[in-house]
Amino acid sequence: MSGYRVVIGGMSHETNTFSTVKTTLEDFRPIYGDEIVETLKGTRSGIGGYFDVLEREGFEYLPTIKAGATPAGPLRNEDYWEIVEEIKAGIRGAGKIDGVLLALHGAMIAEDVPEAEGTLLREVKALVGETPVIITLDLHGLISKMMVEHCDAIYGYDTNPHVDMYERGVEAAEAMVRTVRGEIRPVVAHRKLRMVPPTINQRTAEGPMVKLLETARRMEGQPGVLNVCLFPAFPYADVDRVGSAVVAVTDDDPGLAQRLCDELGEQMWGLREEFLKPLTPIVEAVKTAMDAPEGPIILADVADNPGGGAPGDGTEILRELLKQGAENVGVACIKDPEAVAKAIEVGVRGTLSMDIGGKTDKHHGKPLRVKGTVRTITDGRFIHKAMAVGVPADVGRTAVIDVQGIEIILTERSHAPNDPEVYRRNGVEPTDKKILVLKSRGHFRAAYEPFSRAVFEVDAPGLTTPNLEWFTYRNIPRPIWPFDKI
Ligand SMILES: [Zn+2]
């Protein structure tokens, strides 16, 4: 062993301030200490990347807490501070340490702490002083001055769908190793932009992000540049730090870092209109999918994406499918604990007649009366085979009901079905379906696009609609695009 010691922590939540669902510590299902190693070592998660690098380099790692929840409304204050205190206690209890690696999201908001990550970093820095603090962030993170001021380097995901969590974890940990050994002295700069693009066209395989990432990669080829990353960011947060940003990390050259941010920021601003994209109306999407000669045709319910803080119980697309008489359809998922309990009560092959979905709020369609047969019942646990490969998932007890040839996965918890495992675990083979409804904005593409014939982003109502005019913002800086002329 090198004798070097690094504390590890993870806190991630993408907070949708328009959601009425409060997020509590229970939703985070936090894991602690050795349990983090047991759960994440060997997985394609960011923390999995930390472990692999530190172990290879003979560094000792000291995991504190790893807490991540499905996006929803702001986190309760006391729960937020409990996570912060747990990380601080881990640092205090670790004795002499050489660095802190934190896997964060970047768009987390607690009831009275709009700067959840910035505040955590400030508290950590106050404890560790000059000791390096390096973080990984989601591409949807809301970068702030406070975050940048209280850490030594930032590594954001370069892909969307986020299939590079592990690689960015590896990069961050390698930067930590080199910093601790005195080989580099990272400095980080950022540039915030007066733009709030919807998430619909922030993919990295097409659209404006392709050009921006090209520039970032070219910049990373310059001497002294350690990392350049883009944060088109998450728009469903009514806070001051909303908006896109770019970040650059250099080896002890703050001037260069700032120049890179300014240049890349200018390019991003110039491309802002390209982030907008039209959606397909519900009736047209259903009809086109039914008329298609071959499936699976994906109907993405982008506005009811639990991955962005919507409840995942919207009924409007399903209502239209039933109305037009679609068959051989899979719907993933509708969160409805009451319906799951009823399905379990009547059992497999039993029938139930009840209202499903539309129960969380008034923004995702009314509850839908269905009569169906229960096909399967499971505990809703599976291991990810796409994106964070190897990481366990738990969507709560789950039942599949068949309503007129439409198989609906009912879950106890909100879940964005980005991994087809949620179908297979529940006895539905997604490749056999003519139509698949996915409550997801875009992360599903990594695993579903290879076997689907077409994708329609459907204009149903919901808390993650790309139609940002639908929301009333009160706390964001003005003027800001696309709401104001600048
Ligand atoms: Zn993201």
C-alpha cells in the first residue's frame, strides 16, 4: 500500500421543484461503509470506477455514505443534513486523509438549501482545508459558483444516455491519485449561460451536443488541460442556479481554464435554438405506431419521466391506446401501489377492475378505469444490465396486468424503465411487442434503440414536458432564454 487514504461519498438527486412529492431519506435507501464496497465494487457505476483505480494504485479507500433517490420534489431539510453530516463524520473519523472523492448529481435541492451540492462541498472543504476534493457530476447538473469554489476538480458525464459513469469515475479517481502524488495541481473554472434548454435534445449522439463535445475533446488535447465538460442542465428547477454551464479543469492554469470556458460557452450559446425539438401529438403517435408494419415502435412518454421527477403514473397515452384498440403493447411502468396491492390480492390469473394511475397529482391525466388479468407478480428487484451495469434496482412490488392485449407493468415506486430488464424480470419480452410505452425522456435509447424500429417522443402532459412555457418560474435569473429575448 502507498499509505495514501481517500474518503469516498455519494449523494445524488435530480430535484424537480415542480413536483409535489417530497423526497425523504427513506427514498434514498442509503448504504454505508463496507456495504458500499459490497454493492458497487465491480459495477459500471462512478463509485465502482473510484474503487478500481484506488485499489490498482495501492490507495486505501474509506467509504462513508452512498445515497441516491429517484428524482422528485425537494429533499426534507433534516434528511439532507443527515447525509451531509454522515459524510463529514466519515471524514472526521478517518484520521489523516489525502483526498475526498464525491459522486454527486449536481441538481439536488433541499427545502431550505437550494445549493445542496455547493453547501456540502463548502462544509467538506471547511473540514479538510487544502486536501483535494474531486467530484463527479451528472450532465444535467446545475453548476454554481459555490460548487466550483469549494472543490478542486469536476468530472461531468460526457454521454447522454449516461453510459460513461464508470469512465468518469475512473478519470476523477486518476486525477485524485496524481494530485495526491504531487504530479498535478488541478484548478477548475466555469462559465454559466443564460439559457435553459429542455432536456429532449441534450443527447450526445445527435443534435448540438455533438459539436460541443467535439470542441471539448479538442480542448482536452491542449497541453495543461485536464478536463472540459458540458452541462446543458436540468430545467425543472425553479432556483437561481438553473441554466446551462461549461466547466474546465487545468493543471494550475486558472487563466487557461477560464478562456476555455468562455470559448466553449460562446459556442453553446450560439447553438441554443438547436436544443428545441417538436413532439408528436398522442393520437398521431398511437395511430402511426399501430399502422407500422413491424415493431417494436417506442412511444416515449417524455413528459412523465420519473428520471426527471415526474411521478410515472400518467394515463393519457395508455388511454389513447385502449381507445384505438392497440394490441401486443407493453407499458412500463405505471406507479400505483394501490393497484399492485389489489393485483397481489387477486393473484396471478385473477382479474381486477379498478382505476389505475393518475393518482399523484392533477398533471398526468385522470385515473383510468381498466379491467384486466394479472399475469405476473414479483418483488420488483433486478440487476441493471444497461447503463449502471451490475447495480441493483428495486422498484417495489410489481404486477403485470393484461388489459385487451396491453400488458401494463404496475410498480409500487416511480421508475424510468431505461433498462429492458424491468420488462423481462416481470415476464414480458420487449422485443416481441409491437408497441412499447416507456416513461422516459431519453436514457432508454442506450438499451432499446438497437432492437426498436422507431421512436416517437409523445406530447402527453406532465412535469417533465419539454414545453417549458407550461411551468411558472419565480426564482430563476431573468432575462433567460428561451423565455426572454436577450
Ligand atoms: Zn442526467
